[in-house]
Amino acid sequence: MPIIQYRLITTRGPDGVIAAFEIHDGLARTQRVDSWQAHAATDGIVQILASGQPPRSLAQNAPLVLDEHLGAHVLLVLKAIRPIRRYETACQVVQGIACMSRQEAMYWFAHSTHTGGLPALRTLLAP
């Protein structure tokens, strides 16, 4: 089974603040959040990247190449908050996912491909 690599691209506004996150997997799939959703996701993504081996940082403007586990963890954040319309709810979901262990994040990532997986995760983290 091939190992999937992910590329995380961060877009910054003129003021240097993160304006969008876009992640690409090795299978030509892309997930993007921008505007207030990118703002809500930033702290959680920083926390996830810092937990990697080696730790990663968003300080660079270059795309980050992530291993399968870090990439899936970040992708889970972006997929989970995409349909959310309230900032506070998005922040709760992001923080809950960021605090997950690697195994728990991979479990939920696998379930995110099934009908009802992401709604169940959102209900669990932001009832």
C-alpha cells in the first residue's frame, strides 16, 4: 500500500495574517478553507504540526510536505470545519481535533469518508 504525502499551502494576506489553507494529497484531491475558517483553524493546525516528528512550523511561506499521519490530521480539520457557519463552533471542532492522538485522528479520518462520519465528529466535539 503506497504511503500518501500531503502538501500544505498557506496563503497570507497583505498584513501577513494567514488567509487560507489548502492541502493536496498524492491522489490529486484538494481541500481548502479561507477567510474566517482559516483563522479558526490556525491555532489547531499549528498545534498539530508542532506534534510531528520533526515538529513543523507555519513560519515559512513555502508549502510544507507532510507525512501521511500529519497530513491526514490537518486534512481532517479542514474537512470537518468546511460546512460550519459559526466561528465559535468551528473553533471548538478544531481544538478537539488538534488534541486528538495520532491514532484517534486516523480513526476519525477513516470515518470521514463514510456518510455520517463528519457530522458525528462535529456533534461529538461541539454538541
